[in-house]
Amino acid sequence: MAINNIRLPDGSELKLDEWLHYPIYSTIEFAAASKFNLRAFTYVAGQTVPNQGVAPRTANDADTNQTVRTRTNQDEAFVVYAITQEFFGLTDATYVTTPGPVTHTIAFAPAVSRHNMMVMQRDVLTELFVGANINKPQLRVPQSRLSQSIGPVIHGTASNTQPADLGTQGRVSSSNQWRLELPVYIESDRVFYVRVSTPTGAIADLNQAIRMRVWLDGMKRRPVA
């Protein structure tokens, strides 16, 4: 027997001929040792990528697949089943030995060091807001809760002169993705965004500039045309 409808926990139903699995994504960028409060999904290709402490740049299709800034389009809707992220170093990660000093590179961009991944897990907060002028998020979790389910599986190598310290946010596998127990429904023409911030202030021990691509994984209603 074919499955034609999916029933959500609130009782509403999705007709599969009107919906498709279509993850949406948006990118933000921030500098080493910075304090930031950035909003993903607030721009489309051709506009500026939200940033703190790095050179502004124009977004392209690899940065976001949003069709309208800060909301769903009037002929679309989205059901969020999971949030995940991927990370890219915009600069190398280094450390200085003592006595010396001798500088070692432990993660060449675009790789991110394990140290910097753990620093972000400790200090970065991710929140999903749905609705205009809403102060209470639908989701608020520290970085450590959002397992990284996409990206490369990293195998680090090391030597006495050039140790490696490469990191990801958990086991990179689809089975590692944190799925919401109750999906978040974003209606048509509805304001929404993801805020990524550092409520504790500047991350003094973050020593790489970072590009973070935020993914909302779920079902998107097919556009009319």
C-alpha cells in the first residue's frame, strides 16, 4: 500500500504530491577571537553574507538557496525535521611552541582544528525564530547539541614537526543528525531566521576565521511555478 500522506504531531497532514525533501541552507562568517550575533536565512544570492570581523562579500548559490530573504515565499512552506551545520576555516589554525617560539600549523584552511570546534561547542548558541517580532525561539541550543551529519570524514596525520589537530562536530553520518521530536512548521509567507551568537562575549581562544553553513533539513512545499 502506497503512502500518500504524512501526519504531523499536531494532526495536520502533508500530501506527498505537494511536498518534497528539500533542505535549505544559509551561510554566515566570523573572525577569530570575535563576538558575533548573526542571522542566517536573511538574504538571497547577490546580497551580502552576514559577517563579523571578516571582509564582506556577495553571496552566491553555494551560500544559500533562499528564494526570499528572512521568510518563506508566498507559494512555499517548510517543515523542519532537523538542524545541522558544516564548518570551513577561512584561515589556518596555528599554535606557538615554547621555548622557541616556533609556529606550527595544525589545520590548513578550509579544515577546522579540533580545538576551534570545541571552543565553538562551548560558547556558540543557535536559535530558530519563526514569526515576525517574536522574542521566544522555537529552538535554542548550544553548539554542542547540533551534531554534524554532513561534510568530509576527516583522517588527520601528524609528525614531530607538523602535528595535525583536525576536527568535526561529531561523527559525520546521516545517522548522527539530531532529529527534532516535534517538527517545526513554517507556514507560507512566514518570517523566520536562525540566529547564531556568542552570549558569553568574544571567543578569545578561537584562532581561526570560520565560515558556517547552517542547514534546515526537512520537507518543502512545491512552488506553484
